[in-house]
Amino acid sequence: MNKPLILFDVGSVLVKTEYSRLYDVLHRENPSLNIAAFKKEYLPLEVKYMAGQIKDEEYIQAFTAHAGLSCERKRIEEIILSNGGEEIEKICKLKERLGGAGYPCGIFSNIGKFHHESHRIRCSRAFTAFNGGPQIYSYQIKAIKPERKAYNFGSQW
């Protein structure tokens, strides 16, 4: 009997994600930034980015403009990544145990390319699939959960 596919999300499941940390860092970098106004501009940008509708450079430039930052590119990237990047140990271990027991375990996540590439290096266990489990990332399929198109990709497996 085939074992069912188990898909794990990245943000706040396999990798700790806390936007409040991002907002705290932004406030320290730019104390005059109105965080509520920033969120209003940033969240739609983040959704478009995760859906693969805009490229890294456009995302980073828009983020920088909305945040009113004028620091070096490396610092901008650090700020963007400040909302997370630590593996959630219990869930990574659970995924490994399930994979070891023969279950196909994969990833199904709303994530932008920049975050994916950065977190994949820092949190390699979180991005490991087992037994043929797929890795489905929103920016690659050009759709985000809860859009039907995203779930259609997941159901192909």
C-alpha cells in the first residue's frame, strides 16, 4: 500500500517567521517610518513577489522605497531576512522521522525566490524532501495558496 504524501509549509512551520521582528528592525533603521503605512504598501508587494509576478530586483527596490531606507544593498537584504531564518527543530525532526518511515514528504510554500535561496542555505534541513516528495514554491508556479491554481500543482503528485 502506498503511503500518503505529506506536504510541509516553510513559513512558521519549518522555518520561524515573525514579521514583527522585521517591523522592529525597520523602526530601528528608520525611526520616522510609519509601520502601519509601510504594512499597507508592503503586504501587497510581498504577495506579488511570492506569486512570482515581480523579480528580486524590483521587490528589493520597492521594499527599500516603501521603508524609506538609504543603506547599502547588503544591509537591505539583512533587513528583509530579519523576519525569520531559524529552523523549527521539532517539525524538522518530525519530517525526518516520517521520511525515514517511508512517507513521501515534500514542501508546499508561499515564498519568494530571495527568501527561498537565503533560507535554503541557512536552514537546509527545512528544505529537504524525502521519498520523491515534491518541492512546490509559489514563485516558481506563479500562484500562491489559497489560489486554486496552487493547489492544482499540489494535487498532481
